[in-house]
Amino acid sequence: MGDQMAGTRQLFLYPLLLGLVLGAGFFLGLGWTANTAQPDAQPAAQPAIGPVAQPTAGTQQVMPRGDLGSSEQSTIELFQGSSPSVVYITSLTDRRNLWTLDVTRIESGTGSGFVWDKRGNIITNWHVVRGAAAARVTLTDQTQWDARLVGYAREKDLAVLHIDAPAERLHPIPLGTSDDLQVGQSVYAIGNPFGLNSTLTTGVISALGREINSQEPGAEIRNVIQTDAAINPGNSGGPLLDSAGRLIGVNTSIVSPSGAYAGVGFAIPADTVRWVVRDLVRFGQLQRPSLGIEHLAINTRRRLGVDGVVVRSVQEGGAGEAAGLRGTYRARDGSIVLGDIITSIDGNPIASWGDVLQALELRQTGEVVAVRFIRDSEQQQAQVKLQPPE
């Protein structure tokens, strides 16, 4: 009986307690609403940026963008002014059908380049068109032109193409200088990475005076510009510009474990580009005078313990022979006697064939240079009158 009474009381108390809880919540809710909903209170002030857009029913409010910064506007203007000078280069190779012997011309690679002058000369890297049967140049107006090779310099990785486009379609890029560049200076690269034409990347000059391998074995490209502006496959041959839109370099290579951009790119300096292109346009090759010798491709430091270049042969009737230089020869007992080891030219140390080429750059045929060399373990010197380019 007692258990039944207790159960009855519990059944009665539960609804009563539930009602009290709900009632308390109701009055608390009224009090909270009364304290927070203040229709006469002024809303907090908000910063104003331009005119305030009035939202309309069913639309999302869009905030105004505001004016572009001066730096952004300058970059936009630089790209708009420079991009018409940059071209898309497609290299073509011939493929022969083994059954029909028909030859089909196919695309084998792409790269970048830029307009040098109104006569239709186009500058690019030699490695962009190396081994190609032909090349095609696409201007920014999307017109395509067959190109012919005017000349190239393997040791500078530069080449000149020519297209027969009307002058009004050609927009030469302004030429700057590279001897006054500074680390930290802003730079801009325009090219066609991965086939994506008219792509702009930005960065700074990371270092100056770098040295990289060229397309000529044993020769290096000196005074190269290092930049962190993104340079990827397809950017090769495109221009590196300063903040005024002037050419300060030609993008040529990167350092990357993966083969893609890793923050280290290189450009051939404009001062080098200027004289190389001048020679290629006029003569089809560099007009560097010659010593009239051929070198032996060995590492003299590792093999002989000295820095230098070994003369393999001396051209008959050439400058080296006239100066008394001696090449490598076979002795009567069958042993090989190494030729003279050139150690300096006009005081410039020689440790590789690239050093020889560098020492003769910007020299003229007929100039006389002092060549120091080692023969039979003795230091000697000869005056060599430079001969015309070979």
C-alpha cells in the first residue's frame, strides 16, 4: 500500500516540476529580450570604404574593391606594354613513315622569345630550337609565321630567328643594361611556361655574377643574373625585365631537383646579349678572333696538377703556329707528348676552354695578346696576333 502511495505522489510531482521549469524559462526569456532588444539604440559605427552598396532582396551584398595600389598598377602597365613583344616559339621536327617513306612535320617542343627589331629578328635560346628541322613563331595577335635560323652561339645559348612579318605587327622590346644591376632589384619575366602563353611572373635579383654551363662543352656563360621570379620549362628564351620594362636578361635555365621551378632561375645578361646578337645578325656566328689552335679536352688539374688548357693541334699557317705554339704529338718511342699548356692570356688566368673564349671576347682580329704557357715543365710566353674567326 505504501509503495502504491509513493508511486502516486511521484506521478503527481513530475508534471508539477516540469511546469515550474518551463514557466521559469519563459519569464527569463522575456527579461533577456527586454534587456537586449533596444529599438532606439544607434548601431555601432562601421568604417566606410567608398559608397555603401545597398542590398536588394534575394541578392548577396557585394563590397566595392577600391582603387588598385600604385605598385599593382605599375605591374599591370608593364605587362600590357611589354607582352606584345614576347612570342611563342614552336620547334618542329620531321618524322618519316617507315612504310610509305612519307615525311610528316610534327611539333617537338615549345619555348619563348621576343622581338628584337622591326626587321623581323627574333631572339631566343639556342636550346629552344636546337636539333629542330624548322620553327614557327606566334605573335601576341595570334598570327603564325614560319621562321628561319639566322645564327646561333652555343657557348652563349642564344639564337636569332627571322620572320617575314609586317613591321606594324612587330613590337621590339626596349634594351636596357646589366652592368648596373643590384641584388634586391625587382624583375619581371614574361614567357610561355608549360605552353601557357603570355604568363607574367615577378621577383627580385637574387644574385649577380653567377656562372652556368652553356650548350658548348667546356664553356661557361659568365656574369649570369640569378632571380627568384618563377622560370619553368617553356620560359626559356623569354625576356627578364626591370621595372621600366627594359630588357636586362634572357631567361635560360633553372636549378631544380624536380625539373620544375624551385626558386633559382638564371638569365643571360643584356650586355652579353647585345654584342652576341649583333654578330649573329650580321655574320650568323660570333666574330670572336682565334688563336689558331684546337684544345685537348682533359682536366689538367686532375691529370697534371695545374690549371690550364692543353694545345691539341696548331693550325697550319695560323696565328698559333706563327707565334711558336706547339701541339700534342707522338714521340718516336710511341709515347704521347702533350702540347703547350696555356695558363693565361693577357694576364687572365686560364683553367678551361671557356676561359680562353672569355679572354678573346670583344677582341678584334689583328690584336696581339700575351699567351703564357708551360712547356717541358717551364713557363714560357708568346705574342699571338689574333686571326679571323674560324
